[in-house]
Amino acid sequence: MIERRPFHELPSEDLGWLKARRHFSSAAKDDPSRSGWGCMRVWNDEEIAPNAGFALQVHEPRLAYLVPSTGTVDVNGVRIHARDGAAIKDVDMVTITAIEDADVLMVDVL
């Protein structure tokens, strides 16, 4: 089965420093039918303002993959440039900071 989810119809949030569109999320506060998908827990498209960022606390062993489509971010002190990827595993806390305007795709997998 293929379910098309047009970008402009995805649930979104604008916090000023962070603009997010959620393909699906472990929180799924907008639409419980989009709470995870198999082993994938989160798939967000996020725009992070320069010199802003956030920390994610990992509560169980998981894997995540982060790709900035534009801009540059630091992930736990590792510089990741546009279209490069960061495979994240075996960490208790993930800190993501935009070095310049960045659009980021992050997939969180159990």
C-alpha cells in the first residue's frame, strides 16, 4: 500500500526558532493515526533557525538518522553539512544545533 502525504497537508508547528512538519511522530498529538509506522517512530521535516537548536533525550535504545537538506548543523558536536547524513546510536542525549539556516529530515527508528 502507498499512502501519499502531500507536504503542505502535514501537521505543522512554528515555534519561531523551529518550524516542523510531521509525516508521523511518536507523540502524534495532531493525528493519532500517524503515531509511528512499524519500527519507525518519528519522521519530521524541520527548519531550524541559525544559532538555535534543541536536545532530545533517548529513553530506550534506538537508532536515528538525520540529514540536513540545506544548511549545516552540529549533532553532539559533529558538524553535518547539507545532504550529508548522521547515523545516531548508543547515546543518551542528542543535541542538534543549527550553524546556519538548516532544513533537517530526521527519522527515528526503534
